[in-house]
Amino acid sequence: MQGADIVNQLKTRLPNYTTAFSDELSVTSLSKTGNTVTAVTAAAHGRLTGDVLVIKGAKEPITINSLTREGNLVTAICDTQHKLPNPDNLREDDIPNIQLDDTDPSEYSGIYKLKATPDYFTFQYEISTTPITPANIGGFLLIDDLGDFSYNGLKTITKIDNVTFTYTVDQDLQSPAQGIIKSYANLRVGNAAGLETAEAHYSANNSQILQNWLYVVVGDEETYRKGTVTTDVDSTQDANEEFRYDSITPFNVYVFVPAKDSSLVGMQADTARSFRKSLLKSIANFLLPSDLTEGCLKPVTYQGNGVELLTEAYYVHRFSFVSKGEIVNADTIDATNVVPFKKLEGSIEQEAEFVIDFQ
């Protein structure tokens, strides 16, 4: 597990829930040509080529060819794949709402609960009104696209001018993007070796002490065998026994909140605690990547939070998490004492001694 993986996850997801650790700027247009997405901002973005920022709120428009209604059930057929999940495979709470726009009649437009996806081009939803059928104009399905290959997410940009930048995506996306689009820059999430280095980084620049920061610190990994820590002699294994150990790696997310000229610091402590849900929505239950055979670790578990540090200039609050993994035979040394399977020939000599001739 790498601290950078946790930092990138937080940078990507946190702006969806709080703007306390980044600077927000509205994007007036987002269009795609080839693999290049061009963003135009409402004001000077202040970014340089190579800077990293987060795009949030972009919705991919999927053209709807037809809308028909039978009772309250509406069936939509799209021009391209709709990219919606099958609700039959989801828990009730996980079934997404869908958004339609620019339909005629307008009663077909709005936000609705996804009902079904009969195939890759067709989806269904229910409405409470009874507009004419079929619809005159199908309009668009607006998709909240997520992931590394979408409009939204963590992007490395190229500056074009003061209000324009570009970035690349490999996925085929319909253009231009819709929605209320924002960019988030100056992402104040750091990867620190320890609390001391985080303090040194935070206090090195006076302007940083006036802003909220997050620092990720990965703790020491421990391994267990059958519930016993491997430093215990009872956890040792015998030769030819399957090699399988559980690994547990804790990590802390430290929230630094400015506290200069504050005596009680209760407000700062409350501010730090208020980020709990944002952090949980961003990292809890996430599968961190692993360089071992398993490919990814078990879901991140939340362990609690508490006061960590108070200085004259800032307050530090700790949010604790842990990630579990497995180390198995395939992660260990390749076998070298394997006896090859060979044909053995020999003869019985006097006193029944068996002489083997390897050929």
C-alpha cells in the first residue's frame, strides 16, 4: 500500500463533498475533440501546464432517439450505449437516479429513478404524468460520468491561455458536456512520512497556516497467521505448509486547521470533526491497489478520530483507518528444491540392493 494511492483517492473524491481543501472555479464549457478535452473557465484559472486539478459536475449527453410511454412506464432508446447499470444487480439504495433534458413534451424531462435496462441502448423509468406518446423529441440522457477516462476526476492539464486549458481522455465521450461544472485546484492533500514532516511542511509557509490541509501518514504493516501476530513463535509455519498470512496496515489522515489568535480552539476542533463524513465518503470501503498476488487490498476500514496536536498557530485532528491484505505462496520465493519427474531404471543386485541408473 502506498500513501500516494490514498492521496490520489482523496484528491479525486473530496471535492465532491467539501471545498475546504481546494480552490473552486466555475467552468463555462467543456468539449471534446479526439482525445482532447478543452475547458473554458469563468475567470482566470491561474494554472500552469503540468498542474493537477479535479473536474466535477460534468455530465455526458447521450442522445435519445425515441421515447414511448405505456401507462406510467417510459421506454427510451438511445443513439449510443446508455452506460447505465442493470438495477436488477444493485441494492435498492444503490439504484441511481437518471436525468433527462431537452425533451418534447417537457414532461419527459427531469430526474427519475432508473427502472430497468433491457439492453445496452434501452432504459426505462416511470413518470407520474401522461404526456403524448411517442415523444416529439427524445432529448438527452445526462450521465454523471466518473473514473479515470471520463470528463470528471483528477486531471493533468495543459495551459492554453488564462481562461482555457486542456486534458486528455481515452474514452469515447459525447460532447459538449452538460451540467454545473467546477474545477478544483490547489488540492491541499499531502503524502507525509510522519506527523513531524507534515508539521514541518505546513508551518514552512505562512500562507499555508491560513488554510486547511490534509496529510496522509501510512503506519507500520503487521502480519498475522491464524490470528496470531508473526512475532509470536506460535505463528511460525512448517515446511511444505501453505504460506498464507494476513497483513494489516494502519494509516492516519491528519486535518490541519488554522488556529492563530484562538484561545479555546473549540471552533477549530468542531471544524475538523465536521470533515468526518467527507472523509468516509472519499476513502472508507475503498479497495486500495496492492503489488502482491491479490491485486487489491480488502476494503478500507474506519477506526475512529481524535485530537492529535494543538499549537499556537494550528490545530491537528486525527482520523484513523486500516487496510487488510493477504500474502500467499505466489508472493514468496520460487521453489528450488523440486525433484523432477523422471523415468528410473535399475536392477536388483545381491542382498536385494537397489541400484538406480539415472538416464
